[in-house]
Amino acid sequence: MINPKLQDAINAQINAELWSAYLYLSMGMHFENAGYAGLANWYKIQFKEEQAHAEIFMNYLNSRGGRVELAPIAAVPTSWETPLAAFEDTLAHEETVTGLINKLYHLAIEENDYATKGKLDWFISEQVEEEETAKGIIDRLKLVGDNGMGLYMLDQELATRVYNVPAPLAAKA
């Protein structure tokens, strides 16, 4: 049975992951509407990844005899001035999520819950990747600047991104 403190914290993280999904869906719709099919695709894939993260946490709680308690999802922004502004928001958001995961990890250590600590190891590595990806796109957007052809080429590249089922869910399939 999972520790009640960890159950509550993981339920809060589930809500944060679903909020993240909602945010990235909003970004995807914004860029689809603005004619950036590649950026829209990138964010729609991100939406699916965040949903998967929530599902991993839900599966974990259920496997430990916990109870998933879904909470309302707060409103998200719906427009961004530029692709650069959106990716800067993305990076800031991912840094916030990293902080939340780190707090969960710390709580697992405090509560001597080594199973939860082990589950969170995957999320810690995932957050490093998420931040690195956002930083890389920001660097490229800054390099491109106002060059329309450069932005077009980056948009085309981001259109090729495909969804890959995260390892913790693939193992369940």
C-alpha cells in the first residue's frame, strides 16, 4: 500500500501532467490556426506525451493500492506572440515540472518509499530530455530570427516528429 502523503503528492502530479497536456494542446491549436503545421505537430505530440505521463502515474498508484483522484484542470493560455515565445514558455514550464518531480523524489526519500523513488528515476531522466529539447529549439529559433525561410525549414522539420509510447507504458502493452 502506498503512503498517503505520496498518494496525495502523486495525485497532484497527475493533475500537473494533465495540465501540461492541456497547455501543449492549446499551443498546438494556436500554431495550427496560425499556419505552422510543424510546430502544431510538435506540440500535439507533446500533448500525447504528457497524457502518457499522467497515465504512468495513475497506473503506478493503482498498482500500489492507491486511489487516483482526478481534480479540475486549471485554464491555460491560448495564444503566443511568436514561436520563440511559445518555446520559452515551454522551457519555463518544463523547468517547473522538473521541480515538481524533484519534490516528489525528495518526499519518497523522506518516507522511505524506495518503489516510488525507483519509479521517479524514469521521470527525472525524462525531464532532462524535455528541457534539453526545448532549449535546442529555442537556440534554433534565435538563430533563425526573422528569417522566414529558416522558420519554414524548422517548421518542416518539426512536422516529422512522431509519437513514441514511453517505455513504462510500452512495457504494459
